[in-house]
Amino acid sequence: MRARGHNPVMDIAGWEFVHVPTTGVRQAHETPIVLATEASLKGYGCLVDDPKSFPIEIVRWPAPGWRPIDVNTGDQGGVTEGVFEFCWKGETLYARNNAVGDSYLFGWSNWPEEAAATCARHRERALIWRANYHPDGGQLFYPLKGQSFVVPLALPGDDVSPEKFVTFWCEGGSGLYLHPNVWHGAVVPLDDEAEFLDRQGRVHARVSVDFVKEFGCYLAAPLRRP
């Protein structure tokens, strides 16, 4: 897929990344890619046309013992929202989630040791080194300029592996909502830059998998329409 759009202008100087990327392997597990539809997203989430009116699921805190959490407590953190900025700098994908104030280096379109500062060729895949899920609530990604994007997803369960991920191609014009506990790798824009409205639980707990450390490979998300 050819990178489109103007040259990136997002200034990443001074960003402090939430996670230091794990690198050093030369293996990649390429996921299957499917078109995101209401049917294919069953169990993962759904497509969203109106982000402002779409409800975000908030999960009640689990009871630590046999006594239950009181009614109307444990789920009062509410929802936060902001612009989630994504930017390809050559063959490296960066992002900043202004809803929670976190910055990321999400992946590469080439082996990281060889990733160029400028991209002179098509980006065929994104090599993603980690994924996570949020046990406290759902999350909505809505492209503010109607751009298409891809994202690898896996169904809930801590015994996750690269083979359980599927990359979904999300057509421009619709957003993507993910249920709590659904594994998601990086949202990957096809354009050099993209901005998404991000709405999610304000508590923002994360449970992560590091593909390089745990499985000796990157998760490869194809950047082609299925």
C-alpha cells in the first residue's frame, strides 16, 4: 500500500514513550486480514457512525473477597476523550493519545534496525511489538478525516498468542468500538498522518503482551485491503 498524504509534521521531539520497544528478532507472524463488518467484528466490538452518542462500556471493579461491591459503586470513573494522533516518520509509526497523555512507538514497516527516516517505498505491513487490552472499559477509535486504517485484534483471554490475532481493515467513514478485555495492537493508518477521536474509560488500566519477549517475533499486520 502506498503511503498517502502530505509529509508528516507531528513533532515527536521530547516525547517520553510509555513503553520502550522490544526489538532484536528477525521473525514475524503475519496475521490474516479481513474486512471489518458487523458480522466479522462479533465478539470484538462494532462499527460506529456517530461517536458522540455511542456508549462506552465501563466495567465494575471486581470484588476482592466474597462480599460484593455495593450497588452504584466501583464503576464511577466515567469516560475520557481526546484526539489520538498517529504519524509515520518514514518507516516508524508513532502516536500520542491526548485522552490519557501517553506517547508510543507502535511499530515499523521494516525491521526496526533498518527502518528509514524517510519512506521511499510502499508500506506493505506493520511490524507490531506489543498489544494490550483494557479490563476497565471499552474504547472507541473514530477517524476525524474519514481515513481507512487497520488494527490487529484477538478475543479475550490471557493465554493469547500471535496466532490468535486477526487484522481488521476498517473502511474510511466509520469508527471502531472495542469491548472491554479485547486484545488490540496498534491502530495503523494507511496515510502518513491520521487523527482519531478516542473515547475510553478514564481509569485506563492496561494488560499487555510483548510479542518479541514472549514469542520471539513481531506481529505483522498487512496494509492491504482484503
